[in-house]
Amino acid sequence: MGPGIGGLATFMFLIGIVTSILWLVIGWRAMRAHEKIADYIEVMVRRQLNQRETQSNVSTDD
């Protein structure tokens, strides 16, 4: 009974490490995706602000 329990404990330890690494990779990829979305939104907001600023400058020049 002793060697079987030790083998099971080792197997479960390895499964725990693999699962932890899997979730670290998943979390890292999700973080990168959210950063890309945030960067895209920032670029879009800057473009809109520049367009509004250009439009307001054009309308005041008339």
C-alpha cells in the first residue's frame, strides 16, 4: 500500500504543477489581449479628439 500512495502523491503533484502552468499561460495571454484592446481604444480616442479639434478649428476660421 505504501508505494502506491507515494506514486499517486507524485502523480497528483505533477498534475498540480501542469495545471498551474496552464493557468499562468492562459492568464498571461488574456492580459496581453486586454492590453491590445486598451491600446486600440486609446488610439481611437486620440483620433476622435484630433478630428474634433480640427473641426472646431475649421469652424472658427470661417
